[in-house]
Amino acid sequence: MRAGGSGIAGGPRAALLIALAAGAVAGGLVLWLIGSIVVAAGFLAAAVVIMGVAIGLRVAFAKSPVVEPVTDWSLAAALAGSNADAVAVTGRSGHLVCANAAYETLCDGFPTPPALSVSDADLVRLTAAGRDAWRDGQATLARIEVAGAPLSVEVTRSGHAGDHLVWRFAGQRAVDTLGDLARELAGTLGDRLGEAGVMAALMDPAGRVVAGNRVLCARALGRADAAIAGHDLAELLVGDAHGTVHFTRDEEAAPLRLLQVALGSGEGTPMLVALIDDLGSAPAVGNPQDVQTLLSVIPFGLALVDREGRFIAMNAAFARMAAAEPAAPPLYPGDLVVREDKAAVADAVRRFTTGGAQSADLAIRLKGHPDEPVALSIAATRGFGGASVLLSFKENGEENRLKREVAQATKMQAVGQLAGGVAHDFNNILTAIIGHCDLMLMRHSPGDSDYDDIQQIRANSNRAASLTRQLLAFSRQQTLRPQVLQLPDVVSEVSTLLRRLLGETVVLEVKHGRDLGAVRADPGQLEQVVVNLAVNARDAMLTKGPGATGGGGRVTIQTRAATIAEVRARGTDIMPLGDYTALEITDTGTGIPPEVLPKIFEPFFTTKEVGKGTGLGLSTVYGIVKQSGGYIFADSRPGQGATFTIYFPVHAAGEESAAPRATVRTKPTDTWGSGTILLVEDEDMVRAIAERALTRQGYTVLAADHGEAALELLETAERPSLIVSDVMMPVMDGPTLARAVRQRYPDIPILFMSGYAEEQLRRSIDLDHVAFLPKPFSVQQLAEAARDALANG
């Protein structure tokens, strides 16, 4: 570092001395020439006066000289040297005035800022920062790289006249926190912690030791110079019978207190672990009786297991949930589960007793409930005497119930789709059988020998058709004819039939409530619901056990208005709040066992003997109720009978009133007609019987096996009077064909035939003048449907 300065020696005192010297020289010359002392003294005085006046005037009118201040650079150098950042000072001309040792280390010498060893882009930024600092007084750069080191730069204008720039370079080296901490733990810092009785270890997110101090190595591995890096700290520690922690190799030593400090936020951060001897600790609960007392007051199911895997305590809630016998309590947790889960439970308990895990959930099946998996929570514990593992059951009853309901709904939907498809195929076959029977009956009189056989075939076909209707009812794909009606009217009309069906040993009791709201449903289907439920109740009462008296009982049918509290008790997630009219059928039979109750609405499920039940009765009831917008519930206790409650929403549709059933209009018996009918049916046997039936009635029939073939016929044929088409066909289905034909003939009537539900069909098309004929149908029904479609069209 260099320093420099200059000054002017002079002033009034100096000028006076010059004047006196000049007067003395002048007086001496006069005295030497003339020898007169008086004259010489006069010359001396005059010279002094003249010189004094002249110097005084010069001093008065002359400018004072500027004195340049002297900077003490030694103080600045001392301040810069005490700073860990690299600091340099440059002058107005851009020369380097001074710099500290950190700057010399960073830049490998004393280059003048901004001409440092940086990239071209950083050089441009440094130069611009210098200009900004001269102009604004300060400038900063967030990041540059000097000799490969990332730095931040701060430039400040300073000095007495603001003619210097101070360059500060911060962060001149990257810090490896974990690496530095690991080295410090293995070095001086670790030794200092060891002298204070602290055993420290740095652990990675996986629980492996990265570094540890010498005291920890000596206590955990037996040697201070042992390599502890890579060890699992959990394997080096073990819990004792008092719930405290010891080193595995020295369980008889004093217990340890463990402290953990996360070196970051979030998951997956390293951790600093410190262990100290806990000489004054004691077990939290040492008396087994205290443990049992503590567990007994906890309302949750809890149990404690020792290091040998045996139960040492369990509360009543745990024993009740595990269905453990009080007289013979289980010895091991594996005694509670089914045989297939014993090994998994034993392995989990063993893993937790050795300190290898902290907590986990295990799905098991208890012996008392083998069909219903439960969640067993297992956690390592300390401070409960000899207990090493804590067991508890998770309360997942609601979750299991929802899972069962979803599974049941999914299964019912899948089986319903299957049942609907089977019913559709059966309806096609039955249509052909019934049609051929009708054609054969036209050629045989009642006295012929074959007449009775044909009638028997037709009767059996009609019975099969009723079975397909049950399948469609279960799958909610049957055709409903809903009306606004009162439930007491339906029950009253069917009660006479019920008394004959129930027999003399069963008493039928009917009760009706007041102020019942009207409902909208198919009265014929509701009658089927009541009959099915009443017959089931009769069968339940006729199969009473030997201890029961008699073989009958009482069936009670009641209609009433449902209260809001009752609806809310059923569950708003199942049945929305609103006004409902309830139909309740109760019997005094044997009741429904709890394991059977969830399955009663499943198709083909029956508890009757082989050959005495199809398993479609209750599933049909379920399908009819759900398709009608209602809800059905079954409540039963073994030995106390069963109650089926059906809730129908109260119908409130303007001025529409609950009128009695509409009278059926008598159709004319004449089914003969004329005109051309385009018949479209993919099933050959159904198409053949329909073509013969319509031809016998006087119609000209054009037959096609799918929609595209029908459109090709229309290109060459005259306009037909009626289109009779199946709904589900390959290549082109019925609704697509109907739209295409209506584009050419907008007012042509269309009659659809299908084994599926009319409601599904009408939701898929939005065409006028469309009639529907459900399969299976007879020749007479087809002729009547064609006649009505032509008349309405």
C-alpha cells in the first residue's frame, strides 16, 4: 500500500522574517559606504516598513493554498484484512489502491477490478456495476464466477470526496454442510462432545450412520477407531424390560436418552442423533398391575406383548373385538387369527420386538369372523414394564360396510345385465315357440288328439315367459305401467288372493294408516311384490323348529306414513330425506340368520330345499322396488320373525290425483288388415313366425334381417304402411333404422319388438308414433299391435 502528500511553508511570520533580513542587509551597506549609524538605521527601518507593507498586501490579496488531506491507508488495510470476504479499493482513475489477503487468495494476486479472471459476460456485468456505483453510490451483482467460484459482488462509492470504489466479493467458497459436519464429528468437535458425555452420530434419510464421534464408536462397537459409517443405528440399540434403550453389545450399562435433530425440513432429510447416559431414569410403569389398570380405562381395544411374543395384558375392548374367551385367554397373538395368517402375525411381532420397525398395519382374519378382514395395528413400545409391542384393532366397521355395499351393488349390476341378456334371448326363443303353437292351433280343433299337447306346450311356454319377466324385474329392465295410486287400494285388491295362498294356519292382518300420500308405481308389479313377500313369510312360519307350537303364525301388512326421524335413521346417504309412504310386511316366523341377511336380495340365493325355490322371489321384489324409485329394507332377529319395509316417495304432481286404476278399453276382435308391412328381425325363427302371422292377417310383408337390408328394400319398394322392427340387431339397430326411415317418410308409423324394457327404448329414441310390443308375444298379440299401430298412425 502506498501513501503520499505536500504543503506550503510560509505565512505572515515568514514574511516578517524576510523583511527584517532585507532591512538589515540594506542598513549594513549604507553604514559601510557612508559610516553613519543614523542613516543606516533609517534605511533599516524603511526597508522593514516597505517590505512589511508589501508582504502584507500580498498576503491580503493572495488565495489561500489548498492543503491535500493525507489518508491513513494502514487503518483501511487493517479493517479489510479482518473481513472474511474479499475486499479491494480502486481510485478515480481506476487504479488499485489496496486489497486484503482474501482478495489475493481469491484472484491469485492483485488484479484491478473489474479486470478479473471471469467470463466475458461477467466482465461486462462487473464493468456496468462499477459505472452504476460511480453514478448511484452503490451496485450489486447476485452471482458471478471468479476462478470457478460462485460469488456475489457489492460495489460502494466511498472516500472523503467520493473518489474511491470499494469492491466486496462474498461467498468465495461452497460449503459442504454434511461433509464438514461429518469431518467435525470424527475430529475435534466429536472429541469435545465426547468429553461432555455426548455420543453423536450423523444419519442419512435411510437411517444409516454417516459419521460418529469416537465415544459412540467405543460404546457401540467396542473400539474408538472402529468404522461406524454404514451401520444401521437401530441395530446397534435395543430396548430392555423397563422400556429404556441400551446398546446391543452392552445391555447391562446405564440406559440411554436419545435426542434427534432434523437437519432440514420435510421428508428425506439427514438427522443428527445424540445419545447420553440417563442415570436417573426409571421405568414409567413397572408393575404389571399398573399396566392392566391403565389399559382397562382406555375405551379402545389395546393389548401388550412381551419380547417373547406372549400376551401380558389386554383390555376388555380388545378381547371383545378379538372374540377371545375370558375363561381361556389366548397366549400368543397368532391364536386369534385363522391358520393362514398365523405366520404373518408372528413374524410382524418378532420384527417389532427386535426394534426393527416402529409401527405398521396388518390385514388379518380373526377366527371369530373369518370372512371379514380387519386391520391390526402393531407398534413398538417403551415404558410399559416388560411390554415390547402394542397391538390394537383399527375401527373399520363403517369402511367394511361401505366396501360390502359397493361390492354388492357391483355384483347386482353385473348379474342384472346378465339376467337381462338371458331374458332377451329366452324371449326370442319363446316368441317362436308360442307363435308356432298358435299357428298349429289354427289347424286343430279342440277335439283333435294333438290339440291338448299343443296347449300344454303353449302353457309351459307362458310359464317360461313369466320366469323371464322375473329376470327382467330383477335387472330393472321390465316394462312398467306406472300410475298414481294409493297403497291401501293395492293391498285391498290382493288381500283375497293372499288369504287363499297363506292357508288356514296363517292369520293375515291388514292395517292402514291415515293421511297417506299417493305414490306412482305399476299396480300389477306392486301386487307381485306383496304376494312374493307374503309367500316368503308363510314359508318361514311353516318351517319353525321342533320346539315351536303349531305350523302357522301371523302375517301383518301395514301401510303408514314414514316420519322424518325414521328416514334419517335409515341413513341419508342411502335414502334421501323427503316424504315417503311405507309398506310394511311382518311375520312371526323363524327370522333370518345374521349371516344370511346381507344375501337375501341376491339372485338365485335361497335357503329352501333343492327343487323348492328358484332364488328369484326377493331379487324380483328388489328390482321392482328400485325400478319404481323406492327403497326396501329387511330387519330380523333370529327366532323373532322378520320385517320388510318398503318406502315409496310421495307423489306430488300438480293436479294429478290418485285415481283408481284406469279401466281397460275393450279392443275389437277383428284383426284383419291390408297394406304393406316392412318386417325387420335378425332372429330367423322370430322373423319367420311374424311374417307368417302378418301374412295370414291379409298384409303384404317385406322381410329383412337387419337395418341396412331394410333400407335397400325401401329403395326399390313402394312406401310401406308400417315398419315392424326389432330393437337390438347387428349392423344397424332398430332406433337407427327408424331415424333413417323417418327422414324419407316423416309420418310413417313404427312398431318396435323387443325382449328388453320399453322404458329403456323410449329413453334412447325421441320419435313420435312409435309403438312397442314386448316379447314373447302370440300371433293374436302381434296382429292386434299391428292393427293399433296403423290406426294410431
